[in-house]
Amino acid sequence: MIQPPPSFRLAASTGIHRGDRPYQQDQVEILPHPRVKGCLMAVVADGMGGKSGGRKAADQVILTARQIFDRHVPAKDDAGQLLGQLVSESHLMIKLTAIAFEEEPHSTIAAFVINPDLSADVAHAGDSRVYHFRGPDMVFRTSDHSYVQRLVDDGQLTEEEANVHPQSNLLTGCLGTQQDPPLTLHHIRQLEVGDCLLAASDGLWHYFTPRELGAILHTLPPREAVEMLVGKARHRARLGGDNLSLAVVRVESPS
């Protein structure tokens, strides 16, 4: 049986910026468990669909996350199943919103739960990502549900070419569409002191290599790292930036 460190603390921070868009359609939140110390959920939602539709979709993701996580009992409930429920219920609520408001709201989701035993579970749909870094090195990242990711997987594009492809924002799956959303789960058996989890919308990760992200997250405390990443993304966007949002959680020694 894997044993977590005898004591640890979770340092966390979020960031959000409208970029150069007229509306903010991203949402981000880190939810500490209301009853269990050392357990939290982080969620990023990148809304799409008109000036208000995308924000309504992202709001539904966050509202659903709050409701589901409030009922979560870490000692007996499976966090992977919790995240699967978050994806499916958010998808349904967004579709109901579309009926009520005659809009076509959609949203991506990138979410993770850190459990009290320092295992973690990850889920995503669309092109918002979750990264796992150990020190400055990337251990894992989610694979986008997008057209260009399929081309990368098929060996037709490199990651660098995909980043500047004219159809880089074409998704093959997200929340709120007619098709059921893709459900991609990942389990991390054991986080260690110094590990960092990052959830980010494409308006943020688009401007960084994994090496850059890892170096910044390893060097700076979460709040300062978030400020630097937002600032660098805004500078690199050259007045053409999308909404951006991110959530960072790092496992630290209590001292």
C-alpha cells in the first residue's frame, strides 16, 4: 500500500484574464473539500457560443462542480467516478441551458481532484489541459480532443506545427454538443512533495512549451507563477489573445 508523506500542505492559486476578447467566457475555481483537509478539486472551463452563451456554459460547469464535490466523501467515494459524473452532468445542464435560452453554449473542461492520500484523478474534454510536473519535468499531460491533436497522433504534424495550424481551435469533443462528450480519465497513484498540477485553457498553454511551464512552476510559488504565466501569455499574444484561465496546485512540505 502506498503511504503519503506524514504531513504536507497544498499551495494553490488561480488566474484569469479576458485577453483581447470583448467578453470573458472562461471560468476557473479551486474548491477545498468542505470537511476533509488535504482534499481539493480544481476546475477550468473555457466557454464557447456567442457573447453570453459561452459564459453560461462555463458557469454551469463550475456550479455542477461545487454541488458534486460538496457531496463527495473521500474515504469511500471514487474521485475518478466523481469526475466522470462532473463531465456528464455538466454536459446535460449546458444542453438544458441551450433549450431555455435558445443559444448554442459549449464548454471545455479540465479538472483534477487531489485526495487526502496524495493520489490524484484527472478528467478533461476539449482542449483545456491538465499537466503534471515533478520538479521542472513534465510527467503527464492530457491529450486534446481536437482536429490537430489527431493529426499529431497520426504523425502528420509536430506539436509545434499544431500550435500554429489554422484549424488549431477545431474541437472533436466538448460539453454541450449533440454528441456525448469524450470521457478521458487519468489516475496518479502518488504525488510527491514538489509535484505540481496545472489546469489551463488554450488561451494560456498555447504560448508555452512544457519545459517553460515546468521551469516557472518549479521556481516560483503558485501565486507568483500564475502572475508570471498570465503576464508572459499576454505579452506573447501581441493584442490577439483569447480568454485565459489557469489553476495551479503544488504539494509542499509543511515547513
